[in-house]
Amino acid sequence: MVVVTAQGGAFPALLPLGQRYPLWVELTALRYFKAIADEEHMTRAAERLGVTQPALSAAVRKLEEEVGAALLDRTGRGVRLTEAGRLFLEHAEASLQSADRAIVVVRELMGLERGTVSVGGGATAIGCLLPPVVRAFRSQHPQIRVRLREAGSAAVAEAVLNGALDLGFVTQPVSIPGARELMAVAELQDELVLITPTPAPGGPGTGLGSRKTFRWADIAHEPIIGFEAGSAVRRLVDDAALAHGVSLNVVMELRSIDGIQRMVAEGVGIGFVSRFAAVDHARADDPVRVLRCKDGPIARTLAVVRRRDHMPSPAVEQFERVMQGSFDRIKGS
């Protein structure tokens, strides 16, 4: 091989115009070269990269051999780019940017091929709103795991804040330390309705089973199957009742919507559930009847929240889109 000497080093001679020889320049070498160009000093560049100076110098020599030109002038105070080095840096930076973007694109693709989406919510979210969302999402991305956690709004919000959950269904407003760090990515209006046992034909009943509405005074002495104390739904119902001068007679506290509905169907008492849970009781022969409050709707805003300062993964973003589509269908129905 013909060599020429330049700046004290031997490099392969440039081939005549039109002839090419293959180059195998690694991205690591390009990153090393850019760091040296930025620092204009081998020692500082080595410290920045976390490598030894001899290893960095060897990498530069190999790069110059592969390129076929001196890229750096060594001076007493550091290094500076040669004319070839400046030209090489321009294209090296473009190559690094393209490589970094290629890595991001592949990782985004991988994000929809594998990974986990963690979502938390209360009984309404887990039992009524999320099943169709999870079904649709899993049909599109079967390789992504969806982890669901059922808990009250405060616990869910705290789990989103500390990173244990990607998304959380909560009843607004959420009153916990750090709540301002949460942002709502979707909202849905809900209404709590009263469910009562359907009276047997000719048999005794609560007096509410044949009606479509109720007033708070109507249930002042009725046994209530309530959600557990401290839950968002329980506070909403208790506050609405007290606003109308009624202190509810809670005889049982449950966490499960299904448990409340079963107790009501057996005639143990009456209870409150989301309108999204009550849609299953529209049949004439259903053991449970659904009543709306004539004194005014028991309304709440359900929100899906995530951390304001966290960028969601591609999988979480896609889950949000599927969820929003489901919400839009609910709003339009």
C-alpha cells in the first residue's frame, strides 16, 4: 500500500477520483472525535467520555488511518481541527444525529412490541370502564402487558406520583400532597344512582322498587350497603345526603360493586353505584331497580391522570388513545 506522511503520521494515500475503498468507521469513534472537537483537549475529552487518554488517542489514530487524512493538529495547549477535520466533523455530526434518531425510532417500535402499561383505579374504572379499553388495546398490541391495580382515588394518585403506576383513574378533585404534579389526560362525567331490590310480585318491598326516582328524605331510614368509609364515592354520597339533612343508615361497607349489587338483590339493603355499573339492570326481570335522585344528580368527574413532568412511553401513549376513543363513544351514546 502506498502511504504518505502528514503531520507526523502515516496514512493511506487517497485513491484516484472515482475509486473507492470500504470504510468501517464505528459510531463510538465518531462520538470520541466529536468530544475532542468540543473540548479541544485530549485529557478533558477523555474525562468527559470516561475513557483513558491513551485509549482515546489510539481511537483517533485508527480513525485518521481509516479516513486517510490528519483530522487534528496537536498543539502545546491541546488540539485543533485541521481543514479535513472540520469537514469530517460536519458530516460526523450529521451521522451521529441520524444514528441517534434511528435508535429512538427502533426503541419506539420496540415499545409497542413489548413492555408494560400499569393502570390503577377504583371499582368503577376496573370493573366497568377499563375492560373494553384493555380488550381493544390487547387486540392491537398483544405483546404488551397491562397491569391493573384496584384502589381508592388517593392511593391511585399517590402511586402515579411515585411512579408505581403509569396512569390512574381518580375522582376529581384529588386532595393529596403533590397533586399539582398530576395532569388529566382524559375526563368523563359520571353520576351515582340508587339501586334497590325489585319487590316480588304481591310481596313486601322497600317501597322504592317500582319507582324511577327518589328523594333523600325517602331513604332516611333505609339500610344502606355502602362503599368503604373514606372512599371518594362514599364521601360524595354522604356529603350529598347531609346537604339535604339526611344521615344515612349504613349497615354494611364493601369495596366491590358486584358485592353491593348482590347484597341489594338479596334484599339486605339499598346502595349507590356508578351509572356505568347500573346499565346491566335495565331488564324488566332484573332483581335490582335503578333510581336517579330527584333532588339533583349525584355527579362527579372521573379523570385519568399521569405525572406532568414524565413523558409517557409509546405504549402508554397508545393506551391513552384507545382509552380516549372508548370515552368518546360513551359520551356520544
